Amino acid sequence: MLVPLAWLTAAACVALAAWAAWFVVRDRAVVLRQLWGAAVVEGLLVLQAVVAGVLLVTGPAEVDGVLFWGYVATQMIVLPIAAAWAFAERTRWSSVVLLVAALTVAFLEYRLVQIWGAA
């Protein structure tokens, strides 16, 4: 796994969370641009999963596959579920959902770096 890519993805998640927090404070619902931001983060997650898969197959890294891929799969489904929920819920709570989801993915990124570093 490319650790700089993981930190970039985590930073993008924190930025998305800050943007959602600003909307929570202002009592506003999620806007389409925020969902596009979540889509960019999801693209980074897919890229990271592909890179990690290639490195696991070709490299000498020994990580617990079930644990690692469990985190990867979880983080890849959190934002799409949150985006669908936020799109359906047109109140302030949609911003709260996006905020929690983005912080969750950022934390999962941190754990992936720990898991990879333990190899």
C-alpha cells in the first residue's frame, strides 16, 4: 500500500468532513457538490485498493488478508451508503451523516496504515 496515497485519502476525508461540519453548523442539507467530493474520495479509495492488491500479490508484505481486506471493503461502502442517505434526507441531518461517514473513512485509513506498517 502506498502510505502517501493513504494519507492523501485521509486528508481528503477530513476536508470533506470539515465541509459537512460547516453545513451542520449553518443548519443546511448536503448539496450535490459535496456528493461529488465524496465521489472523488471514493475514486481515491478504489485506486488505493487496486494498488494495495498489486503490492500484496507482487511484494513480500505479509499482512492479515482478512483484516486488511475487511477494512478496505468497509471503507469502500461507507461513503456510497452515506451519500445515498444524504441524498434522500434533505435536512440538516444529511450533513451530519456525511460528516460521520467521512470521519469514519479517515479513521479506517489510519488503521490501514497501521495494519500495513505491522507487516
